[in-house]
Amino acid sequence: MTKFLTSAAVALALTAGAAAAQTTLYFGEAGPNRGARADAINFFTGQVEELSGGDLSFDTQWGGALFKAGAARSALADGVADAGTIIAVYFPQEMAAYGIADLPINNPDPWVGMKATDDLMRSNAQIQQDLANQNLVYIGTFTTSAVHIGCVGATINSVDDIAGLKVRGVGAYGQAFADQGANLVSMSIYDAYQGLDSGLIDCSQGYSYVVPALQWQEVIDSYTLLDWGQVGALGVFMNKDIFDSLTQEQQDVLMEAGRRIPDELGRILATENEAAVQMMRDKGIEVVELPEAERAKLVEAGSTYVESWKDTVSGMGMDGEAMLTEYRGLIDEYTQERDAQGYPWER
């Protein structure tokens, strides 16, 4: 679909007897219309339509129909789609500030991580300006949940078992795998099934709910629960020109719908991750829980990439140390809320 068709998607269709026009926006998503993130996207777009009373709606294009994951940032900035999902690891420089949510800082709880990230992205003026300079507006955040690893022909029972394996890994987690002796292979998560099936890779960094969404259970024979941290820098962004062209009421609806994503996706993940792990066990896939001492080695291995991140964002004119302090404070705040009140869907 051309840029003309999608950006012109603020195509106004007058409804019969209505004084106002309905605004339809195009949403681009590289993944399939199944799994936890797809459910969260459908929730978000449904909330937009509900909160706006039908005034604002999305036409969601799945499976990379508008753009692939590696082209999302420029596609949204250029107006190939009006809104869509950006995964920060594919844009380590341009989306470095958002990449704070990908750091291996012992932050495995999906809801806590999403709430902290969402607060930071909305409130930090440095991040807001950096996005505006790229013609982007932040709307809401997702998470992959805790980072784990699925393998075929190998089982990771300890950090030492990683050495020599061909691993699809991304971001700081992938680099930490490489530091433990893995042969890192650059590959989209959507291509991991084929990579595992063909022997191009032995293992893939992954997340429990993704296994049934991408059918990995058909090709892996072991799955190790690392409970290390999460890849949380993926979420909904909009083309700033399009966002600015909307009414204040429509902008408010988009932002409110985005704020609601963490509670809904947190609820979904709590159910789907548990179900995915049980499904793997039922199919005879060996599920390994990495011992705490081995997990600590991974947390330590990832610490060098926290420092690298601070250097990167500081080189862009932002205060990486202050940003990290703010983020860790938000993680502590939402951890305390969870411990005191439980998760929102349990209250």
C-alpha cells in the first residue's frame, strides 16, 4: 500500500445524520494477528473506538503488510502508516532512549516493567523531544515479558552450556549470550522458526507467549526459563504530523487508550505465559528453570551493556544517568504497588 493511501487515511467519512466525521487511521504491525501482543493491539484499537464513541478507529494491517519490523521507525516517521509498533532493538541509535526498557537490570515482571516504561516515556522531556525530532509521538508500550531461550538439539542447564551454540539474540541480551561463548546470529524473531527448523540456529532468545504464537513448539525440544529481564522497548507510536492534525479530544483518546495497555497486556501475559509453558511440558519439551546462581551470572554479564547504554544516550545529548535513576525509581514504585495491592486484574 502506498504512502498516499495510508497517510491520507485520515480519510473522513461522514456518517448518516452525524454532525462530525469519523477518522480512520492505518496501523502497521509486523507480527501475526495472534498471540499476546496481537491481543493487546486489538484491545488498544478497540479502546480507541470505544472511548471516542466511534469517532476514531484503526484499520490494522498485520504480518508486515505495510512495513517489516526493521523498517518500522522510518515508515511511521515518513507516513507509510499513521501508527504502528516499533521494536527498539532494530533501531539501536534512533530509539536508544526507549531502549532503557530493554536493559538487563533484573526487571523480569511484565506489568512492573510496562508501567515504569510508560511513565518514563510520557513524563521525560528529553525523550519527548528526541521523538519529536524524528516526527514520532509515543502512545503506549508493550513488553515481551521475561527473556527465555528455546533450543533444538541442545539444552541450557547452566551458563556454560551457552558456549558454542548458534543463538538468535537481540540487544543487550544477545550480546551477553555472545559474551558467554555463543555464536550470535542476526535474525528477526519472525524468522526464528525457519532458522531452528533448518539448523541455521541452535537456539533463539524468546518469550513464553511467543512460542505458540510463532509455533516454535513444532521445532524446539528444550526451553530454559532465565527470568533475567525483559525486552520492554516495543510499543505504539504515531506519525507526529498525523497526531498533531487530530483534535485535542482525539489525541486525549489515543493517549488514554495507550495508558490502558499495561494492565490489559499484563493480565494477558500472566495467563498466556503460564499456559505456553504448560503446553510445552505437555508436548514433551524439556523445560528447565535456570538455577539462581546461574541466573546471577547472566545479570552480571549484562551490567556492561547498561554502562554502554548510558554512554550512547549521553552522546546524544541526554542525561543517561538521570534517566536510569528515574527508571529504576519507577520500577521500585510499581514493585511496591504490586506487593501492596496485587496486580490490577486481581484487585
